Amino acid sequence: MIASKDLMIFETDDYGVRLEYNKDFAIVHLPYTNKMNKRVFCDMTKKLESWYDFFTTVGYKSIHAAVKAEDLKTQRLVTMLKFKYLGQADGMLVYSYGE
């Protein structure tokens, strides 16, 4: 696997988003989700659309999400955000947004 870097790109009291990236991919991780309601979901949707515009502008074809297999809540969330399931890698379930 190609080495990657990561950084926390967004933190609120409700949720956090960490970005893992290299020249081939951009993966978002949700290290915590403390609250989920319509306002939080709409906020996530707007940010995801904005990030997708940014990532495609700089050359990525899609945004990936990596979710622990036992984290059913986050699996449901990424599906609601219109990520598509791709398979497993490094013990994580991998989803794609866009493309």
C-alpha cells in the first residue's frame, strides 16, 4: 500500500472529519459522531459536496470513506450521504462518493 498522510479537517461538538490522502486517493474518516439530527446531516451533506468539488478540482476522481466493519451507525450514515460500497481494505469497509 502507498504511504499516506492524514490530518483533521473539521471538528465540532457534533462530529469530526479526518482526511487521509496520497497522490492516488482521498479518504474521509469520522473519528467521532456525538450527535445526529437533521441539522447535522444537512451540514455534513453541504460540506461533502464542497469537499467533492475541491477534490475533483485538484485531480481526484472521487472521495472514499473507510468505516470499521462493526460501526453500523457510520455505515448507515455514509449510505445516507450517497456513498457507494466498494469492498474491504485493511480491515475497513470502503465506500466511494462521486465518479
